Amino acid sequence: MALPLRYSFRNVLIRWRSTFATVLGIALVVFVFVLLQSLAAGIEKSSGNTGDSRNIMIVRKGSTAESASLISRENLREIQYFEEIARNERNEPVISADVLVLANLPRVNNNGEANVLLRGISARGAELRPQVKLIAGRWFTPGKREIVVSSRMAKRFANFGLGQSFKAGTASLTVVGWLDGGGSAFDSECWMDADECRSLFERDLYSSFLVRPVDEAAGAKLLERIEADRRFKLKAEKEEAYYQKQTMTAAPIKWLGGFLAIMMSVGAVFAAMNTMYASIGARTREIGTLRVLGFRRRSVVAALLIEGALLALIGGVVGCAIASLWNGYTTATMGFETFSEIVFEFTVTPRLMGEGLIFAVIVGLMGSFLPSVRASRLPVIDALKSV
Amino acid sequence: MSPSNIVTIRELSKEYRQGEIDVVALNNISLDIAQGEFLTLMGPSGSGKSTLLHIIAGIDRPTKGICRVQDIDVTKLNESGLADWRNQNVGFVFQTFNLIPVLTAFENVELPLLLTRLSAKRRREQVKTALELVGLADRSKHLPRQLSGGQEQRVAIARALVTDPKLIVADEPTGNLDSSSAQEALSILQLLSKQIGKTVIMVTHDPKAAAFGSRSIHLEKGELTN
């Protein structure tokens, strides 16, 4: 029979002064773990939100990202007349040939410069991405050197206000609208006309095509057709699948989060161990008494392990609570797919908090294991004689 | 062994090593303790009286000899067997009370019952009866630090008798008490022996405390002297 849980619980509470530092240490480990993982989750969420299940993305064979892809105008001329591609009410094929250009632009408050992704889109580009809404101003007019910027980027870059102009390369562009990407990767982009973009930045080639097939079957056929046609040397895949793969930026953050958490947890394990040694050392006679009353070694070990786990769990809850304050906070980093600034939100999910708590409990159990076993192995008579 | 004897000890010795020296704590002791007896063990410090008490109670082991309590030779039981046996057969009263500081008087008394198969309701009844017997029913929700030394020792006596054990062992139970609290604690032990028929074995230095017992034996240098 185990010792009552209240025994472990009250022992944690009654010694709160001596356990406070350990609780804080574990809270810090869990905070760092959850926060860094929530960064990675934010980046993944942003990429995951982006694709439309109906669309197909076409890039050059061998390219892992559209920013590294080049497609000729001849390819566009041929592909846009494929019967698998849907047509709008004006009988125009629903296809957008996009050009991606990186521009090095100054941040607000003279806070250095960063690469910004400028996307030139064709006339159908916005139709294909219904999650992108214009929230202020108007869409650009082709030929007038106008651009629509993400409202989140507007807060981070100089001269991104409506009516303001900025220089990108040799061109001067006027901001005429703000877009909202609905938490997608488009929140990190600025949109302008594709052909104007090609001419301003001297690009002969497009970067990618985004197309809407007539239906599911036509989509499958289109994927097959582009893959099989050797003239094109193109790769087609569902837009959703393409963006789900674009989470490379999250990988090193996740790795760093895990690595830092493990390094810090080594310290936290020792802190928990120290606390438990002190706590157990102060009540050796109490443990002896429990053994005299008939409680077996394993009951004593279990009670002390539960105590250590509870201690760490409190730290875990504190760490998660602090990390959750960052939930929804917008930040940015350089994306490894495009080498441009990507904007995203810290996303502290219930799953991440659960992982943080499990992590804390493991730290607590590891820290209290040796002290518990040592206490239970002490001969009853020696434990009773302890002062 | 006489049928009325609850404890039979034959040629019991205990030696241990202290640094470089072999210390003889008990030397070839034979002793019978009758059912319902209130036996006091007296003697100077280091005479082996506490060691003898601990061996009878199953918390220490002899180097050789037999220590039979009822039909069981406690020296032959393994660690977990001894833990179960102690829980079912022995109640302990310590000089320093040894209550668990984070548990209330009620929870302290209930502790040994958690190892039995009694229902929660039955446990509550038994704890209530034990606390009433020691006159502390109204202090059941108090933590040990909220009780006086005498009250703490009475809670410890309630804990010792709550499982209805055959044997109650007390190691200097009045050592930390003032004289009136000591009187109360000894009176309860005496009552347990005389009226309820429990066998009580008590180690004490104090002849006044020993006077509460029905028989007193003396040890010196690990041997019985009377």
C-alpha cells in the first residue's frame, strides 16, 4: 500500500522556502523549452496555413523552393492552355506566373536592413490566394510602379506606410495598399505586378506558376502530365504539400530549443537532487518511523518520487504560464528557404505545454531518484537514531 | 514455552562493530514475557535494553539466538515479511514521539491502518476510538506542532494501539515529557495492559516510571542482572 498522496503534497508545500529555487530553476528550463518550440510551431503554422488544397504549384525540376526556381515564358504560353486548368467567368485560365525578388530594405527606427520578399503576381494571382485580403488602400495598378505590402511588414520596415515610396534596387515603388495574409507565409511578402517586376528587376524568367485545375481528377492528370512531359523539366505538386515542406527554418530552432532545454535540464536535475537530498536528509527519522510502522521500501521510494515530480510539476506550470504570455506575439526571423525576413507569431499550443510539463516531471523524477533510493535503503534502526 | 507467554527469548546475543572494536550489546539472554504483562527494561546507558526492545519489535536483528513472538521467530523473517509482521503485531511508542509533521493527529493515527484492508469507514471508527481512549478526540485535526509534548505522545500511543496489536513497545516514552504528562502517558500504558490485556514492554531509566509496570528487569553490559 502506498503512502497517501497528501503526504508528498504537503511535504512540497511545507518546505516551500527551500524548494522555491528549484521550482524557479525548473520553471526556467520549461519556459525556454516551450518558448523556443513555440517559435518553431509559429513558423510551421505560418507555412502550414499557406497552401490552398485546390491549387497546384509548378517550379523548375530540382528546385526545393520557388525562390530558387526559373521558368521560361514559353512554358507559360504552353501550360496556360492546358485543358486541365480551370477558366474564370471571362474564360481566362486561372494561372499566376509569379516572379520572386529579394530587396534589401531598411527597417523602422534605423534598425538595420533586411531582405524582403517581393512577389510579382499575374492578374489571377490574388484570386488563387483567397486567404489574402486587402485591409487598407487598394490593389496595385500594373505599370505605375505600385506595390501592396503586408500590414505586419509595414510595422517593421521604413516607408511602408500608405502613400509612401521606397527604393528597391534602382526602382522607386509606391505603397498603395496593405494586405493581410491570415497568418500565412504571405504575411511576409509584398505584392506587385509580375511583368512590371520582371522588367524593373531585369528578370527574363518567372519563378513559379500557381494554377487551379478544373477539378480533383484534372489536378491529378495535370500533375502527371507536367511530370511526364520531358520538354518542360518542371515539377508540379499540390500547393499545400509544397508549403508544408517549407518548414526548414523551424528545424534549427526546434533543435536549438531541444538542445538548450537538455543542457539546462542537467542543471535542473542537480538542483532537484540537491533539494530532495536536503529535504530527505532532514527527515531521515520520519522515514525510519514510516518503515517501522510497516511501510515497505518501495512505498517510501514512491512517495519521495511523487514529491520530486510534484515539485517539478509546479515549476513546469510556472514555466508554461510565463511562456504562454508570449502566445500570439509577432516576431520575425530570416527564412532559410527564401533568405528573406519572415514574420510569424509565437504559438504556444496545448500540446507544447503538455510536452513542457512532461519534461518537468521527468526532470523531477530524475532528480529525486537517487535521494529516494538512498533514504529507503538506510537500515530502519539507523534511520530511527538519526537526529 | 508456556502457553501464556507471548515472547520467548533464548540465548540471544547481539554484537556489532564500532570502529575497530567489537561491542557486545546483548550476551546470551533468555527471557519469557507473559501475555498482558507490563514489563519494564531498566539499566544504565549502553546496557542493551533498547537493543533488546528493538529485536523483540522486529526492527533490529540479533547475531544469534531465538526471539519468538507468539509462534513466529522474528529473527527468521525477511525485510518485507518483518514490515508486514510489525504492522500487524506491534505498536511503537518513541521517546521523541516520531509523529509525521505534515499529517494531522487523525492522519498520523490512521497511517498504520492504511496498510490493512479495512474500509475507510472502519478506519475512521478505529482512529476515533483510539483518540478517545487517549483523551484527544477533540484534537484530531491538529498538526503535531499545534500539540503539547504530552499530547503528541498520547497521539503516538493512539497510533500504537489503533491496529489492535498484541505487543506495544515503548522506548523511553516519558524521556521528553514533564512529570504530569509522563504520568498521563504511563497511566494509559498501564490501562492498556491491565484492562485491555495488551502486552507492554517499556525501556526506561526512571524508577518512578518503572513502578507503573507489573515486572521490571535490569540489564547491565548486555546481561540480565535479576
